[in-house]
Amino acid sequence: MSNNSRTVKIRGIYSTAITNYLSKNGFEISCMSEEQLKRFNKTKNIEQADNLIYDKEDSNGITVHGEDAEEIVSLLKKKFEDSLYKKIEIGNIFTGFIKEVDQKNKEIYVDIGKEKLGLLSLKNYWGYLREGEKVLVQIKGETKNNYILSSNIRLFGKNLILIKDGFTKVSKHFRKKEEINVLSKLSDKVKEKGWGILWKSLAENKSEKELEEEINSLLKLEERIIKKHEKNTKPEELNKGLITWFIEFGKDSKEELDKLRGEIVPTIEEHHSYKTAGYQNLVDFCEDLLSEKLDKKKIINTFEKTIFKRNPKVGRFYKLIQKKSNNKDIIIKGKIQELDLKKKRIVIKRVVKFEGVYDGLNIKKELEDYILTTIEKDKEFIEHSYYNSQGELKGKYFSITSKIEVFPFFARCNDLEIDVIEKNGKREKIDEEDLKKTVDLGIITKKCEKKAKKLADELEANKK
């Protein structure tokens, strides 16, 4: 393998489609399964990888990390425009100074030289507890108001993570016993120096020499970090951590993935949508029928009739999941009031149990108000209508999204931040700044922004 080659290991339900796309764009695919080798007419397998792509936990997208992650994500953005691209950076190491010790909540507030203070748990910190004391800390997460810190340092390498006074674990992707034995031997050596190792999947098929060199390089990095920290008299970042991209595919993106997969193997419509909804075996069965040259339209019609046969039903609970740009989900549950299975249109009802104010409308929320939420397949907005207990309309809220995917038990879409409200019969766009911020951060693509703004204008003008 040449030094200029860009290799990527791909696992999960999107592997055939993404392998096809990245192969067309100059990447070499490594560690391919026997099935993938056959599909792509490969006789030789590349055994090492510089990048890794695998499914997110909910299967609605992928995780990307490695040497060429930025380039891979840039390529994906060109093709999959309605997806959300979230860049998460954790593990940055800082010289910090104790700002305040909160004995009541067992927390230490630490100035790390950033816009927000860091929060360090008192029970996990061993050291002096006086204001102004210098501490070596690492970011392990973030809330709206604070960075979550740890004093148990981790050093992130390409193939492994060193964990100070920590555990040792090998990625589940390792299969070869002799390779696991080599990793165990290297782990034992490092344990003597006070470190545990988390072996990444990218370490697969790497030589013992290469891995040992990486361990030594990380241990030298620790020495440099300590020396710099000891000299510091003010808060400062000492080392960058691990960058990981999380990509939430929208429905248009899944349709593009279907096309890419269809160039390689028989693929039914909405293959990736239905696979992420838990219908893997049924999708595989339908595609076996496709490979037998049976009618494609009849197969997908029978498939949909089968899965929608018993659910949803009027009176039963139904769930809507909106994927947010801040890595959180909005989950709405309500009883089905209206149902049109032909259009895949569902109206769910929720009764208000707490007083407050309706978001965006600035209208009082009262007990026994109710909300009707209208969900329809392939629509690019969700309509929420707010009524008082006598059934009088108080206002409406239109949440602009990627195309809505509708399944028997739930619906799903990506939230695109910009919204439209209706109050006293007049409509108005809101949250345009939130959309702009996510675009500036690279979470939402420019093309997706343009489309969302156009739809917001149409809703505001009451043309939708």
C-alpha cells in the first residue's frame, strides 16, 4: 500500500452504497467482507485502514473518523444534502485553574480559558482544593453552560487510546486469536507504566512494531504535556483530542444511497429507510425475490401492505422522532386521531398536563388544552395545531424538516431549525438565526438551507 493511498474500512447497513460512492471518488476500501469482495469483483483485500465508517447506534446514520475524515465528510455533503453533519471533539487537554469549589453539589468549577467554565466532579479529583490551584484536565463532554471535565487523562492515537490508570479492552471487530494475543502482550507492557489501552478497530492487521511505536509516541506526548503544564501560569490548551463525525441521513439521502446500492446489487425502493426501521430480514427477503427477476413494483407493494397491515390504528399511540442539530432528539407521543394509510398521513393528539407558554407563539398554555400534530410521508414540515379545551384554535406551529419517513409504529425526520408560526390568523417565520448558525457550523448544507428557507417563505405566505 502506497503512502499516498487513502484507505477506509466500512461496516454496517450502508456499506455497499458508501463503498460504491467512495470508490468512485478515489478511496481504496479495506478489510472488505467476502460478500463485498464478490459484489465489487475484488480478488485482493487491503488489510489495513486509515479511516473507519460504521453505523450509529440507532442505525439512522454513520460515524466517521480517521486521517481523512474531513475529506470523506466533504464528499458526503456533496451527495447527501439533507443530512445533518455533527462534528464532535472530545479529549482536549488543558491547564486549568480552580475558580470555585461547590461542596454542596460536589463539583469544582475550573477556568480553562474558554467561553464556558469546566465542571470537574469532586469525587473524581485528588489534589489541593483551593481557588487558584492549577489542575491538568481533559474535556469529556459539554452541556449548555459548562464543559464536563475529567482528571483521568486519555491520549488518542490512530489505532488506540491510552487511558491513565484505566482499563484495557479490544474492539469487538478483532477475530484472529494470534492478533489479540499480540495486543494483550503490548497492553501488559503499558500497564506496568500505569496505563490501560482501548484498542480501536483500525489496529486490525497492523504490525506489532507499528503499534509499539504508536504507544511510545503517545507516552512521549504525555511527557511534553506535563512539562508544558508545569510551566504554565494561565489557562491554556495543551493538546487536541479525538474528532468524530456523526451523520444523520435524511430521506433524500437514503434514496441516493438506495440508487448507489442498486448499481451493485438488486435493491428495493426505500431499502435504507426500512432497514433502519428494523425490517432488515423482510427487506433481505424482498431483494432475494428481486434477484429472481420478479416484478419490482409488486414486491414493494406487497412489502408495504404486510408491514402496515395491523399498525398504525386509530386510538393507538404513535411516536414522532425529530433529529436535532444539537445531537438531541425531540420525541412526541400521542394517540392517533386520524389516519389515511394511502397517503401515510397520521394525526396524533396530546392533552396538555402542565401550564406554561407555547414555544415560539408566546401564547399561554393551559391545562386541558390539546395539540393535534399532523405527520405525512414525504412532507417537509410538521404541523402542530393548539386548541383550548372547548376546541377553539389558539395557534399553529410549522416545524420545517427533511422529508418525513413514516413507519407502522413511528415517524422520523431531521429538524432544519427554521419554523413558521400562525397567530391570530397571521403567519411569521421564526428561528432563521438558528438555521444560519447550524449552516455556519457545517451541520446543515447550504443547499438544504436554501430549500428550507424557500419552504418557510411559502408557508408564511400561506401557499402550503
